[in-house]
Amino acid sequence: MSAASLGRPIPAAHPAAVPVGQRTAVPAPRAAVQFLTVAEVAALMRVSKMTVYRLVHGGELSAVRVGRSFRVPERAVHEYLRDAYTDIA
């Protein structure tokens, strides 16, 4: 039993509303973003959690607020470390 047989209209955005020959391919999935906790970032960088919080609040390290805590994209940590690298010679 389908929605059409019950007399209910099928929304245009629904896949069943598109004829079988005209359906498009499923879009490729996006790369998953890995988020780290402040404690994980601190362990990775070998600094204190307070240092990570200072970097986040100072805008030097991007983060997402989730409730009352922060999550830092792994990519942002690697970019920060790459940009902060200095050559001592």
C-alpha cells in the first residue's frame, strides 16, 4: 500500500515523486570532520588544558561550542601547529 494509493499527495522533494528513469545519483559523502576535546588537544600538544582554552578564547585556535564545552576540529590543531612552527638556526 503506497501513499498514492491512499490518496495522499507525495511531496515533490521525496524520492518516490521522481520517475525511476529521472532519478539522480546519490551525492558523494563529505569527509568526516574529527573533533577533539580540550583535554585531547592538550595531550596532543603537550600543554595544559588552560593553555588550550587561552588559544580558543584568544581566537588563535578555532573551536565549536557544544553545550558548555568546546570541541576543536583536528584540522585546526594541525594548522595551528604548522603555522606556529619556527625554525631555530
